[in-house]
Amino acid sequence: DANGALGTIQPVSDVDAGAEDELQTIHKSMTAAEIKGQLQTHGVKSCGNKNELAKRLHTLKRLQSMTKEELKQDLREQGLKVSGKKAELVERLIHAEAIEKKADRSLFFVDM
């Protein structure tokens, strides 16, 4: 159900063409230092290459454009706390996404 997934955090490779265009605009119109500055302003991780930084900024902007209720729905779906100001909800989702990506990467490095 497309409406049920509204606002669900997705890797950039899974987003629609419009979102991909937005990502390319960020990448082309800003230097890595400018992207880092914007991420730091919002307390978001600001290390990595320009592609990673642009994806992170794109995610931040997408989450900031969501309503508080949409953010809460995403948090509920992930079993996370839903109280707080909108900025706190955005930060919580960004943090949850970072942990999820780190866990996904660690699956490839399991010692046998």
C-alpha cells in the first residue's frame, strides 16, 4: 500500500525519480564543505564522501518536510518513542536509520 509507506525511510536507490533529481541538485549545486555545514547545523553526522553527505542532507530535508504526524507514524512503525518536538522526531529517525545501516553493513563481516 503506497499510502502506508508514506514517509518510510528508504535508501536513495529505492526512491522515485523526483527524489533522485533533488539529490542530484544538492550534489551539483553545493560543495562538500557546504553540505557538511548544513548537516552540522542540524547536528547530523557530517563525515564521508560528497555522495554520502548529499544523501544524508537529502534525507534530512525529506524528513523535515514531513508533518509531525507522519514522523510519529514512522517512529511507531520502528517501535521508537514518538513524543517530542518535530526536530527531535527528525533526529530520532535519522539516528535510527544510521543504526540500521550500520547493522546491515555488519552482516557482511560476521566471523565464522
